[in-house]
Amino acid sequence: MIHRIVFPLVVAGLTAICFLPALSGSFLNWDDNVNFLGNTAFRGLGPEQVRWAFSSVLFGHYIPLTRLTWSLNYVLRGMDPWGSRPEPES
């Protein structure tokens, strides 16, 4: 019976430890340089950005809603890689 409780907790703990470095909040050198750093098309939420979101394909992916969320994140937070995190308490 104890295995049913301990094992999932150990797995959850190990998973959290493995992903802890991802919380540094910096851009990654996988596709962020193409999607965000070198791409100015998503920066804003006007007609040009909406048109771009629905008409562009990068890396073979057509993901207009994802690209619209990039635009919304940019409008709300700028180029902060942690765009969706809340402001820290002061």
C-alpha cells in the first residue's frame, strides 16, 4: 500500500528536479533564435501580425493560434522570456 503513495511522489520529485534548470527563464538555443530573437513579425497585435500568424510556416509548422499567443505575450511583456509569469512580489 505504501508503494502506491511513495512511488508517484518519488517520480514527481525526480521530474521536478530534472526540469528545475528550465526555470532560469532564458531563451534556448534550439528554435528561439528563429521564432523570437530574429523574428520581428510577431511583435505587436495589429493586422500585420494577425496576417503573419495565419499565413506563415516556420520549420514546417502551421500554428496560427500559437503565434497569436506570441504576439499577445509580446504586447503584455515585451521580449521577457518568462512572458507568462506573474510579476514578482516586492
